[in-house]
Amino acid sequence: MPSHRAPRFSSRKTSAFAVAGVAAGSVLLMQGSAHAETLTQAKADYNQKLDQSEAADEAYDAATSQAATLQQKVNTLQAQISSDTAETSNLERTMGLQAAQQYESGGMSQTLELALEASPGAYLDKALASNEIATKEAQLLKTLSVDKSQIAADQKMAATELAQQQAAVATAQKQKTAALASAASAKSLLSSLTASQQAAIQQSENGVSASTVHITETAAEGSRAAIAVAYAESKLGDEYVYAAAGPDEFDCSGLTMEALAAAGISVTHNAAAQYDEMPHVSEADITVGDLVFYTYGDGITHVAIYVGNGMVVHAPHTGTVVQYGQINVVGEVVGVGNPYGG
């Protein structure tokens, strides 16, 4: 298929900066600032803060996903510990009943008496070596020893996993704070401008108007790619909300995650993780429904879904809505992923 390559931009909406800068005039005075800035520079600063916010949002998504995975591990280990503890209690009860029966019939065997008083593992090794223990008693002791060893190992692992989970939660909270702070800073910067200047910046944030988009390049009808694209396009106009994943609010990876989920494909709520979870193709070989991954300065920090004719649908950042964008104007493309398996 034809390539949709276009000149790449190191920062989002660079071309829009210049247009709006000329339209609005060359110089403005920032309220509360001692120096003058061009509208173009103010827009660049505004978008940089939003990029930082979105990067922190994606880091938050990654940390919360990690915390959830670790919590599942802890829950599994705790369930196993409970099961093994119950089994151990039953074994010890069985051995106690056996000892009682032997006592009533003439006295407890020395081997069983020692087993109940000593460490099962240490006693078992000694007793088996000197043939001082019956096969049935040996099996009981062996099972008891294994269960207690497994409980100890699981308890140690659960403690480790829990500590990691708590660290992931702390990291997520830190990233959430950073994201909200950057978004607030961008909002403050915007509010410091005049009404006309704010309008110029906000207009450039509206993406490509749906009324001007004419898509002729489509995925096969009924295919998973077509389903994912239809889902994303059905969300056009829905608000960008930090860490959201539907049904009517999204961040960037929340939108692509839900679009793929509609097509029966499960991915993580994080752009970088999604990139790692699927095969990669060159931008020249991109097809409708593929995911396009972007960087805003440090790693993969944004993701969109390709809908054909050089266009993507994406949830840009706080203050915007799900919208169309030109594939190479949204940001610097770092990779394309095909989640459909060919």
C-alpha cells in the first residue's frame, strides 16, 4: 500500500504554532511575568506542560497495572498459604489421633512420640536412615514437612511481592501528583493570556475537524481491525480524562485498550506496554487499525489508532477530546504495532 510518510515534527502541532503566532501577533505580555513572550512560545510552553502531564499519566497507568499484577500474585500466594496451612493442620490432627490410638492400645510408639515433639524434617531424615519409622508414618511426616516448607517459602515470597506492590502504589501516586501538577500549570499559563490568545491556542488543540476528514482506506468489513477503528471513531468528541478508559472518558492508552477490547484483544492500559505486547511493522507498511506510538521526549508516551488516509484517532491530553489527527503532526512517531496477528 502507499506510504503515508510526511515530515516529522519534534514537538506536537509545530506547524500550528507558527500559523497561530502570525495570526495573533508577534508579542504578548504574560500576566504575572516580567518578560515578553511570543504567542508561539507561549503555545510551545503550554504544550510542553501538557506533554509532561501525559507522560506522567502513562507512567501512572504503568505503575497501577504493575500494582494490580503484584496484588494478584499476593492474593494467589495468600490463598495457597491458607490451603497449605489447613492441610498441615489436618495432618497434625491425623498424627495426634494416631498417637492417641496407640496410647490407648498399649502406649505410643517411640517414633511417633519423637515426631510430635521434634522438627518433622530433621526427625524424618534421622528416622528413615535408621529404619525406625513405619511407611505410613514416614509419608505423613514427609507431607507435613513439605507443606511447612512451602508455607514458609510462600510467606517469604508474599512479603516480597507485597512490598513491591506497595512501592508500585507509591510510584503511581507520585506520577499522579506530577501529572495533575503539570496539567494545572498548563491551565494556569493558558488563563494568564487574553481571551483572543486563549482562543488561538485552544483552536490549535481541536485536531482535524471530522467534517473535513474523508477516509477511503478501510479495513476488511467485520475484521478485528475494522471493529477497533469503529469503536475509536464512535468515541470522537469524548473528553480526555486522566487515567480513564471509558465508557465516555479516555486517556490515550485507555482509548486504544478499549478499542482493541471491542475487537477481542486484551492489552495493558499503558502506551509503552502496548508497544511491547504486539508485533511491530514499519510506518511504510502501516494498515488500518494498527497502533501508532509516539514520544514527547522520553520513551513512549502517547498512542493512537490509525484509521486510514494518513489519519489517526487519539485522546491527546487534558483539556481536549478524542479527535482525528494527522499521523505525523500528532507527534514524533517511534513505532507502529499490529495487534491482530497478521
